[in-house]
Amino acid sequence: MMRTNSYKDDSLKNRVLLFKNAHKIVCRYMSSSDQVAGQSSSATAILDDKHNFSAGDKKAVTGGETKAAAQQLDEFTDPFCNADNPQIITFQDVTSAAFKIKNGIEYTPCPKSHLSEMVDMDIYLKKEFLQFTGSFKERGARYALVMLPKEQRKKGVISASLGNHAQGLCYHGWKLGIPVTVVMPSKASLMKIQKCRDYHANVIVQGSDMGEAKKIALKMAHETGQTYINGYDHPHIMAGQGTIGLEIVEQVSNIDAIVVPVGGGGLIAGVATAIKNLSPQTKIIGVESEKCPSFTKALENKAPVYTPNKETLADGLAVPQVGYNAFATTVPLLDKMIVVKEEWIALAILRLVEQEKCVVEGAGASGLAAILAGHLDEFKAKRVVLLICGGNIDTTIFGRCLERGLAADGRLQRFTVTVSDGPGGVSKLCNLLAKLGVSIKDIMHERAFIRDIHSVEVKVVCETRDWIHAQEMRNALQEAYDNVYFYDLPMAIGQGS
């Protein structure tokens, strides 16, 4: 039976104590001269023939980047993530997790997608965004919490997270009566920060990125006696995420491939462990954003290495270094790793909204993005499961993603044209667009900064049906006007098709 009130009184006292000490600890850390921005260095890699690794051999591989990072590390390290002795989870770990969390986690659906005909594949969507906190992260978080010894439950746990892991940990910590502290970097979503506070957690917003937030959390764990739980590399976290694989095999038969978003590697490590034991013929495909290809870099270097990240639509995948345990577990089971461009992720978000009525975050749409980009054409007419890992996307970011998706799809066009400033000049342009069935979304006039005083430069944002319709509009404008300029995304998806 679920224990929700066992440590209620102690939990409240501990939360108050932790809150009083938190500011002092954070300030002491931030003022210390040995702040660390780098990540841990050497890693043990388990490699198969596809990646020049030996499945039975363990080697510590240290490169130039990782040596520099190692020299910067201070004494506050994660005891569950050892670069020299990574822990590889087993199928038994996953089945044990499934038994222990089944009463506290949603058994999410995995229906066939309406997108199947569009991409010529039998697509199934594992809808993990339907978990209570909107992400698969609940599975690993709950398992890590229920596995805590009694004394550690009283002391509580601490972690660093950009949002999804923090929400899962805070929610289930609240349900289980375990005090939770989360350190979130300053760039974390305000919505996710407030959600964590709503679950009665001690939330500390400190550090410019995940690296700094993690160091603060590790130092606090050392000083308070709390257990630090890595959001993607803790063995219990990986085993908990692997329960998704068990459900998928129950829900869909004869699966040819499963496409899994990859950030720190915990999700794909757990899912691959479950799937390869139950359905060895199923291909395991990982997907990363081009802005944060940390797993691809790890494969190239045969060990996890620090990879600088850029801002990305798939912020849930923005992990600068994959976990040692996750990497060692995943590599022997991995069949393919894909890197996708941002425009395809935006288009995938749009497709899921329009075709599936699903609001998902960038990480959750990355699997579909890989298919739309043509990276998985070998699975045409085959059965493919896409893991839709989360739906926690900010409203403002969501709007931008939809607009960028429309632009990538050729349905949102922007152009500048010079027309006569006399009577009917702009009206002629509007009539031309109306006859073509083009809808004007925004229009702006510029008179002061053009050479011809009798002309006006008009900037237009308009909506078309598709790229074919957009090309018809472009041809008509070029025929009617001498000076017309079109703005395209860096990668014009489907242009000319």
C-alpha cells in the first residue's frame, strides 16, 4: 500500500530547516574561488562493433577535453555516477521498478497515429506527456524515492534540473512524504519553477546553467546529508524509465523500431534494456537536436565528453554531457543515433497539434522530426513507435514554435516588395494576393528609407496552403513587380516540392 503520510511531520520540519540553511549554503558556494563550470572527465565505455567498442570490454577513455574538465572538478561528486566504474542496469532492474511504481504512475496509451498515412509508416505514439506532471520523468523519480532507506527518507533528497525531473521528483516526494530540494538554473521556465513550489518542495533558483546548478546541489547534499539524485544517470532513474519499454511491448506487437529522444541518456538506456530483452529484433533509434548532440559526440570519442550547447526548441534534451551509467548501458543496445535540425522539430510540433491534437514540447516531437526529415526512410511501410516524452512547453515558446513550423512548412511567407505610392498602389498588391487565395497576416509600409520618393516599400507576412501555393504566389509577384524579395528560413523544408 502506498505510504503518503508516513513522514509528514518529520518532512515538514526538515523542509523548514533546509529552507533556512539553503541560502547560506548557496551564498558560500557562489563566493568560493573554486566554482566549477566543467563536467566530469573520463568515462568507461561499453562498445559494440558498430561503434568500435567491445561488448565485454570496459575501458576508461580519457580525451583532451575530459582531462581539462577533470582538473576542474572539486570534491563534491555524485557517488552513484562513477566514470571509472559505470553501473549497467539489467532487465531485472527494470521489472523490479515496474512492480514498485505501478500504483503511483499512469499506464499511458500507445495508439496508432493519424500521421501514419502521411509518412507511409505504421506510427504508434507512446503518450508519456499524459503523466500527471506532463513527462516520463515521474517513473524514475518515483522509483528512486521508494528505494530510499528509511533514514534517508527522513533527511530527504536533492537534485538539479531544468524542470521535468524536478517536477516529477517534487510531486512524488510530496505524495510519499519525502522532503525534496531542487536547484534550478536561472534560465529554467518560470512555469516549471512555480509548479515545483506548488508541490511543497524547497526550490532554489541559482546558477546560470545545469553545470552550476548541479555543483550547488552536490555541495548542499554533502552539507545536509540529503541524497543527491541525478535526473538521468542514477541507476534507479534509468530502471524507472525502462518501464516504458515494458508497456510498449504489451501494447504494440511486432515492432520494427522505437525512436527515443536523447538528452542525458537515461531514457534510452532504460527503454533499450527492456526492449532488447523482450524483442531483440526491434531497432533502437536515438534522436538529438543539432544544438545539443552530446550523445553523438560521446560516440565519436568513445566516452562521454563535455559538449557546449546552444539554445534549442528541445530544451529537455539540452544536456552538455551524457551520463556515464547511461552511456555504458546504451551503447551495446543502440542501432542508430540521429541528429535533427531545429526546423524539423518545429514542424513536428505543428504536425502533432494539427493531426493528433497533442501539445508537446520540443523533446517530445524529436522522434517525428527525424521521420519528417527523411532519416528513417528504411522503415517505410514498417511499424515504428515514437516516444512522446513530454508536453511541458511554455505558452510563449509554443506560439513561436507553431509560427516557425508554419514557415518551415511553406505556409507562412514573408516578403518585401516596392510598389507605387500613388492611389491604388497598395490596393493593387492586396487584390493580387486575394485573387491567389493568400491571407495577409501583417503588413507594414516604409517610405523614408527608399531612393524613389514616389514609391513605398511594403513588408508583408502572409499565409498560404503549402509550398506549391507559396510558389504560385512568388511567381505572380515576380511577374507583377520588379523589386520583390522573399525571406526564407536557413533550411527551407519542402521548398520547390
